[in-house]
Amino acid sequence: MAPRVLITGATGFIGRRVAATAAARADLGHLRLLVRSAAAGVTAGEEPKAYGGPPTETVTGDLRDHDSLRRACEGVDVLIHCASAIGGDEELLHAVNDDGTRALVDAAVRAGVTRIVALSTASVHGRGPFRAAAPGTLPLAPGSATSRTRAAGERYVTDAGGAVLRPHLVYGAGDRQLIPGLVRLLAALPGPLDAGASLHSVIDVDSLAGVLLGAALSPRTEAGPYYVNHPEPVPVAELLAPCEELLSAGTDRPRAGAVDLAEAYDLLAGHPFGRHHLAMLATDHWFADDRPWRDLGCAPGPGFTAGFPARASWYRDLLAGG
């Protein structure tokens, strides 16, 4: 019997791509998308079936509304949990990422869901440095309320025998944090940033969506955490190069010479956001886990340097719109 799949956070950056990928799969019996009732432009109910895809249903709910979670899980075989709160009020973070995930997993288990896969983040390990870090080798050491509450939510998933996927940096259409944040960082400096030789794990959103769905459907998925990133880490200079190009596009204003990390820290003394990014860029964040590509039938796609040009126009349009 074809599995019936529930995806939470289906209007978010990553959840939206998971939903689109699932909607094109012919091997799903039914697809249910859980969205917040306040999500703009979303209407609950049956949606037109994509060519070759499963019947799709959108339902409204909230991780803080436990009754809505119970209703969403009824009749479901597989749960892909992409919803989360990022930043902001710590009470909200706890209610959504910690208590909300617990309530969702409880509802799924009671409903007879047989597979749970949740999206998390490598930030649950803190700042690093991490170099070729393998699964099971790092302690949880979250440095923010977002990461602490997401780490707490992971526990409910793994205690129920589910899998947790931890990407580090995610880019692609819909990203309003990573690349725009790096462009803002560079804009605060008089010239290009020379951030040294650190290495970073990166994945594009479409490949990540494929792994989330693949992990949910593969019989080879193991309980516990996975690192999900392109197998080849990205040197920091290659990560920043297209961001510098996006910053310089459409302007004739010349940039000064390169700025090293020490100078950048001084220049950004009054900018906590910029110094936060600098601290990440200055140290290795490289997580090594070949299981998603070796065991789950998923492909990592092109590396960052080869893959970014196809996404550059989306970022240009976003940045041009302010």
C-alpha cells in the first residue's frame, strides 16, 4: 500500500520544497500538508492533483495547538516534520520547537505513524571548530535559544525511533537568511572579506528536500541523527565570492582592498549581527556523513560553486526588492 505522508511547515523555506518534491511522486498514496492558519495565501482543503502525483490535502494547524496535531496525524503512515520557530521570543521557541515537537510526535505515535523524520540543524553542536566531524562524535552544545529548543525537540523524535536530519548551511530559492545575511555582512565592510581558509558544509535546498523525503520513504533509514550536506566542504573564499558579486552587481561604486578578519572585527564592533557571522566564517564547520548518499538512494547534486549560478538570479531579484 502506498504510504500516506504528512509534512509540517509546508510553507517554509525547506518545507515548501519538500512538499513540491512529494507532490510529484507517483509512489505516495496521499499527501497532507500542515500549515499555520495565519499563513498568507493558504487555503485548507483538497488541491488539484499534480500530474502523476498523489492526492494532496492542505490542513491548518499549529504546533501550539495540540488538538490540530492530533487531527493532522489521523490516517497517516509517514511524518516529515519541517516546522520550527527561529529566533525571537524564547517562550515561543520553547512552545514550538520543544513542547510542540513533543506533542506532534505523541500524536503521530498514537495515530500509528510508522516513520518519523524531522529537520533540525547542525547548530545544536554550537560554534566549533568542526572538521570532518562524523555522526556520534560531537556533544550537543547549543549556543542559542533556537538551537537549545531544537535540540530538545530532536530527543522526542529519536526516542520514538525517528531520524533527525542536521544540515549546516542551506541555500537556494526561498533563502532569506544565509546568502542575504552574508551580503549584508560584506556591505558593512569597505572591501571584500578575507576570512582565511576555513571549510563549511553546505547543501542546496532541493537536494535537502530530496533527502528528507528519501529518508522518510527508505527502509534503510536508521533511527537517530544524520548530517546532511554536500560531501565536499566549501572553502570560505568560495562561499563568499558569489556574495561579493551580488553586492557589486548593478553598481559602479568601487570596493577597497581586501579586509582581513581582525580588521573586520574592529569595523563591526557595533554590529552584533556581523560579528556573529564573522565568528561562524572564521572556523571550520565541516560535517562528514555519507549515509544519505550511500544508503538512502539520494543524490547530493552539484557542489556550491557549480550549483550557485543557477540560483543567482533569484537572489538578485530578492536583493533588488530590498
